[in-house]
Amino acid sequence: TISSINPSDQKVVTFSGLTAYPGRKCELTITAGPVPDEVLMTNNSLTVKFMVEN
């Protein structure tokens, strides 16, 4: 959990507890809440498609 972040800052997060499905297409959607005084919130979500290798 990231408790706060300033506009234009970047933070690294680590995911755990995900189940790997080797050889299958996977999709992960990440959504961040708005920062104080944020006007543009259409870029607060990212969907990543990936495949886990055997």
C-alpha cells in the first residue's frame, strides 16, 4: 500500500499472492486513487497483458 504520492512521483510496488498460469495469457489491472487536487484522473488505471513462461 502506498499511503500518499505527490503528482509526477513514481513508486515501485511488489505484488504477491498471484497465481501463475504458465503458457496462458494473463491480464492485470492496476488502479490508483487520485492525489490531492488532481484534475485528470483518466490516467490512473493501467491494464497489462502478459504471459508466464514455463
